[in-house]
Amino acid sequence: MYKNFKPIRAPNGKILQAAPFQSWKNSGEVARVEPHRKWFGNTRVVGQEQLQKFQENLGKVINDPFQVVMKQTRLPISLLQEKAKQQRVHITDTETFDYTFGKKSLRKKPTLKANDLENLCKDVEEKGENYKEDDDRALKLVRGEIERFENPNPLFKAGQSNRVWGELYKVIDSSDVIIEVIDARDPMGTRCKQVEEFLRKEKPHKHLILVMNKVDLVPTWVTKRWVGILSKELPTIAFHASLQHSFGKGSLINVLRQFAKLHRDRPQISVGFIGYPNVGKSSIVNTLRKKKVCKTAPIAGETKVWQYITLMKRIYLIDSPGIVYPQGETETEIILKGIVRVENVKDPENHVDGVLNRVKKEHLEKTYKISGWADVEEFMTKIAFASGRLLKGGEPDIPTIAKMVLNDFQRGRLPYYARPPGCDDEEIKKHEGDVAPINEVEEDEKANVTDGESVVGSDNEEDESEGANKDKEVTIDDIQPKGEEASDEELTEIGSTCSGLTDMSGFSDLEMDFPDQEGTVDAGVDEDQKKPLNLLGKKTANSRKRPRGKRAGKKLKESENKKKVKPGLVRSIVDEAPTKKVEGVVDFGSKDKKMNMWFKKLAKRKKVKHQQ
């Protein structure tokens, strides 16, 4: 009962002031407890109404994808779970087998809704009249979830191997935030519902968001409709992966920065990218880094293993190979989703019919500059004659044309998009003129990487902000020392329309430029070329490291003021200062002198270990 109460002792150990439970009274007297309610009352008390209200609010927060429960371990989760919904009713505990079926059992008369055959027929007729197909659950089940037929061709099992799924589980276990990348042309067809369900049940502490890539291939109204539909389930961000002209990069960076703010107790967070093959996972990583750090290609299966990439000091990205859950899809659907490579398909002409069913006729006529075909064979024949793809004797090369059409569909040269649910033909006709993608209509949200978030030792990229005077000469004296990182009070909050979370990243109005990864060296550029000098021979602000902390900046300022002289004298000293030569020492760092020949001969004599 008594805790955290210690007596005050002298240096020699003598008690100067006793604790509340200690006394100076003689032995034999009755010890009494202080008459205060703090020793007898409960410390943490909650009523049933408060518990019920908190339970309802917690259930809403958990089901809401745009809210996060902070410090879940401090909450009485065991008290908040509704046991009636989760526990099974053990009927044998209440009514034993002997009590129900033994010699002394009390049989109850069964409750029958119909006493005779006439009443039973009336009930059947009433149920038949009141039947509605919309309320029938059996009709709503997807046939692919009930029974699936395995394709015997190993080509169409891409993304289903144990190796690929092993890489997926590595990424899931190593990530704090999981980003599922989907294709804007077919968002529901490229979603991994099974992986999402696995994360909800087995990994509820991990954050899951959706990134809809390739929005440059669909109209703006389609992108907005899909973002509105998917945002009801998970936070969704529209994205266009490009090193120069990207869209959604600022929104995604701001969301990742918010997740990093949520986990202040961790030194860093890892962000894993999962999804179907050829949806653009590696391209998104390259866009965020503004540098080609992952190998990419317009074909499926380019990424073989997972890869760690540094985005900021506290944010790391994990690229993973594409995974596919077998859902009973046909070969044509697998090819058109971009899961397999077209050059490996043996009979590509059998799958061109799926392209004609999905793409409008006017788009095909405009792309291939042909018109008037009755069937698939005539369509491919006209393309062969128009493009000159002919065999001996003037026969059209049908397999080559079929592969060309399938490749054009996979790579987005043929306009196509899946119709959003609830979209009828009238609405599509209404938006016929609105064919521009969202990255050409709307501006992207800007995000910046501060000095505290950037990777230490990385070279700064060029500033893309307008009005920046790059030719202006800046000396060291003009630089004001700044703090290492902005405080929490200085952060502005901007409502993010895509993430649904509070934007905590309004540092400046400049566009975001990410530095290179720590430890990387550009072999094609010399160190002297990376450090530009002004006329006085000093390093400019772009080449000099910013001082860390106020004290370092103050000392640097004082030392510069002491050494401050006139510019003319500085130029003369720099230009006319003689170089000291030391006998017996060869200077290899000077760029003017040629490399000594004896050093080259010595390098040739060096042998590798396995050659000795």
C-alpha cells in the first residue's frame, strides 16, 4: 500500500525524517494508518456508461481508415472487446448430455411453424412472392472465390511461386507502413484482397494505404471517381511515376512524414511497396528519390528480390517483386493485366479479341490508322499490310502483330479504363470531352526535405524554385547559422485531401529535391569539380556544409571576423602565395602535374590474392 515513500537520511545513514509508515514511538503501542482516503480508494475507476461509450468510439476509430489509435498498449483492450460476439456458446456446460438425452430427460415439443400441409404450402407461396434477388447472399458470392481451376501452363503462374511470396512476407514483417500499388486502369482487378485481409487480421498494427499509379492513362473524372470510392475503405493517393513530371509525389511524401511523426519513439520507419507485377512499384520508388535507384522496365517480373532504399533519415523504402493470388482468372485477363510477358506467350493471336472488347473502335482506328474490320483476323491482317509486317509470299505475320497489339495495351498506348461502379452510359457521354489526365489538369502538392530529414553526407540537388539567383556570389559571412531541425511549433498544418491525416510538413514553398543515398560516390566527377569557388577563392554556399547548432555557427562567425581582410589583399595572397615543396615527398593531389610513372609501375606489380 505504501509506495515511493523513503525516509530522509544523513550522510552517515541516520534517519532525520521518518517515512509515513515509520514512527519514533516505543514498542508495544498500536500503529495507526493515516486517516486519508488516498490509502483506501481505487486509483483508476471507470463506470459502465463510460466504458460503453469508450468502446463505441474505439470501434469507430478502428474501422475508420483515416484515424489512428495512439498508444494502443495503454488501453484496456481486454475490457473493450465484446465477448458475446467472439466467444462460442458451450451448450454442454449449461445442459449436459445425460440431462438432455438420458432416462430422466425432459423432452420439449418441437416448435413447428406449420401444423399441417396446407399451412406449409401457404408459407412457401408467401416466401416465393416476397423473394428478392438483391437480398440473396448466395448470388452475391464470387465464383472465383468458391472454386478455382489451376492453369497447367507454368507461364501463367507468374507471381505465385513460394519464392515470391517469401519475399512478400519479408517485406510485410520489415515494414511499419505498407503501400499497395494498383493500376488506375483497373483498380479492383489489381488489388490483392487476400493480402489486405491478412494484414487486417494478423498485422493490425501496421498501416496500409493505397497508391493508384498510372493516372496519366485515364481521364481526370475517372481518377476522381475511383479515389472517392477507394477512400471509403483505405487512404488512397493518385500518383503518376515520372522522374521529371510526377504527380502525387508531394502528397505521398507528406503522408509518410505524418506516419514518421506518429512513431516518434522509433529511430526510423520502413515503408514497403507491394502489389501486382508491372503496376509501377519500382518506378514510384525512383520518383520519390528523384533518381534511378531501382531497376525498372515496361515488362513484368523485372524486380526479383526485395531492396532497401533510403528516402530520408527516418524513412526507408522497401521495393518488392510483384505477387499474384490465384483467383481463377482466364489467360486473356492475366495477359491484359500485365502479369506475364507477351514475348513468352505461344498463341498471342487468341488473346487479341480481349483487346477489341475493351478498347473503343475509334481509339484503335486512330492508333493503327485502319478502318472497317469485321473480326479479329481481318483486324490483324489490315495492321500487317499497313505496317509492312509480311512473310514470304505476302502473307501477314499474325503472331508478330498480335504481340504488338498486346504490348501496346499493356504499356498504355491504347486508351482503356475500367468503368467505376455506379457509372452509367449517360455519365460517360457527359464526360466524352474530358479526356485529359489529372496530372495535366491539377497541380501536385509540394513537399520539401529539410536539413534535419535529409541523409547526412549526400550531395544537394539543384533548387528548382523559380526566381532563384544561381549566379549570385555568396560568401561565408553572409550565411546565418540555423538550427538543425524545425521545432513542432513552427510546423504548419495543411489539410491533405488525399491522405485524410493532418499534414505536418509545411516547411517551405520550394519543390522537394531528395539527396543521394549516404555513402554513394559519383565516379565521373572529381571532388574539385563538386566544390565551386568564387573569385576570392572561397567556397560558395552551395558547396559548403551548413554549421550544426548555434554554438558552432557563433565560433565560425568569430573566426571569420578575425581573418577578415580586404578583397584585393585576399586575391593577391591567394594568387601569389608560393607553394611549399618538401623534398622526398610526392604530391599526388595536384591536378596540374602528371602522375609519376613509378607509381603506375608499382600498381602493375600488385597482385590479387588469388593470383599469388
